[in-house]
Amino acid sequence: MKKKNAFTLAEVLITLGVIGVVAAITLPVLNQAINKKVRAEQIRTVKYKFTKATEKMATLGLIGPYDSTAAFVAELQKHLKIAKVCPSSKLRECWPYDTITLLDGKEYEVEKIQTGKNFQMKNSDTADYSSPNVGIITADGTPMILSYNTKCEVLDPVKSYGWSTEDNKPVSNATSNCVAAVFEINGSKKPNKQNEDVALFNANGLGSSCAIELDSGRCFGTPFTPTPITKAECEAQKGNLGITACVIPNDYWAGAVKQCGGVNNLTTPADLAKIASAIYKGNPNISSGGGATNLTYEAGTASLLGLPEPSFQLWSNEESYSSHGSGANSRFFTPTYTALGVSSYRGSSSIQAICLSD
């Protein structure tokens, strides 16, 4: 009698266990790859549909320029099916949730996406994204927030513009270049993250382009130690920069003014007071030349605002005068107190500056 070959129960169970382990390892990776492919196609489709509308506008000589984003959207509605339009004051009504998770993990409020500045688009001689943004919901349910360049170049209506492609499929062309946008492909479902279900279109980033942003809306760049300029350089430029007097050989305050492009682009005493209010508990004495007021520093709040941890000192845009000559007002930030002090010597290399950003 021949002996039959067969798997034992133990062998079957071991084989099934190995298959289960392999599946547990590979399926999440496979699902992730599939989801990524699906998201990429959804994003491509939104950009394609939007560009088909702007391409039609371009062939009719209607791509611009317009004097505002709202004026552009009013024309766009005739070429792209839009279910709802929301002004900058009501953006949340055209977006499915309150905050977007940025690349650095921080939560950014949708209602703060007020102008192209919040797409980190800078104004220049050929671009102006300062018009209030407009929210829309397209007919297929895609929420978008748009910023239009009011200096948009007029396009030739008889010219054909080439398309960029992804996986050999068309994405967009130059007819859509006048608009920066952010849009959502996943509705209210999480993760609500930039570059996952929240996508940017013709935009450099999401969130404020400010290194330091005050609740007054004033936006400043990164703190820096100014490069001093000589008295002769100061004298030659003081009229253009708004400097009243040039008094020392190596002037750090005047150097800060030059690097910021003028006195009005430095922080005001009111700006410095707002910074103090943001990082200290209490109500600091902000009168010009006022003495130190004992306050409690909130650890980490200077860093959150984009500033060094105390101790540091910032120039203001105010010149001051004393028996020692011309100086400049600055503010001290230490772990124990803050005050608007007066530096009678503009040659101090230990005082930093921040410039107003566009």
C-alpha cells in the first residue's frame, strides 16, 4: 500500500500564520500607495477643471487684469460651475473645518487665509496679491480659497498655452497662473493636512509669510543684528531713509533703518508693546523713557512669536535726543522685566532689529 503525502495540521497553521504576517506587513503599505495615487488623481482633476475654465476665459480675452479677487471670481462663475461664493470675512462658510495642519504640525486657522500673503506670495512690480481672498465651493463640492494677482499679464486670446502633465495626463497651463489657491479633496474627513488632503495650487506655502506676526496684523521678518553704516553713508542716505541726524562713525541703528528700507519699516513703540504683552504676564509701562516694570515672562512665548528667548533688545523706529546727542529708542526683553529704554549710543552691536514685511 502506497503512503499518501499530506500536510499536517501544524504545517497548515504555520503556513497560514506566515501568510497572515506577510499580509499584515504588506497590506498597509499597499493601501497607503493606493490612497496616495487616488489623492494625486483627485488633486490633478481639480487643477485640470479649474484650468479648463481659465483657458476658456483666456480665449475670450477675459483672464484679466481685474482690480480684485472678487471681480475675477464674478467672471469665473460664468465659466466654472460654482455652488457657493464666500467673501474673506466668511471663508469658514466655504470650508469644511476650522483649522488646517501645516507641514510643521502647527494648526492654522482657515479664517486667517485673508490675502495672498497667507499663500506666502510676495507683492512686486509684476504681482499684487493684496486683494482680499474669496472662498468658493465648486459644483462638485470642492472647497477652494482663491487669491488673484491684480497685476496679471493680459494673455493673447489666439495663443495656445501648453499643458503640464502628470502620468501623461494634463494638469494646468499658463492661463491659471494669475491665481493662487488652496483646496480640499477629502471634505471634513481627517487628516486635514497640507499636502495630503489639502492641496496648494500656484502657491508657495500655506500660513503666514511673517516670521513675526502681531495681532494688529503687522508682519515682520526674522530678527537680525544690523550691519552698521558710516556717518558719511548715513548723511548721504538720511533723506531717503527718514533719518533726522547722523552722529556717530559706525551707526548700527541707521544700519537697521537702511536694511529695512526706511524708518517706517522698523518696529514702532506700539509694536514693541504688543510683543511685550504677548510674552509677559501683566501690563508693562510703555511710556517713552519709562523705567522697568516687574513682569513675569511666559517661557517659550518669545520663540513661538519668532523672537529669541530673553534676554534680547530690539530697536524701535524713534530717534531720541539728549545732552549726549542723538540716540534711538529700543526695548529690553529679559526674564524679569521689560521697559522702553533709550539708547543714547546708536553704535550698540548687541541690539537687534526686525523689518516690516510686505
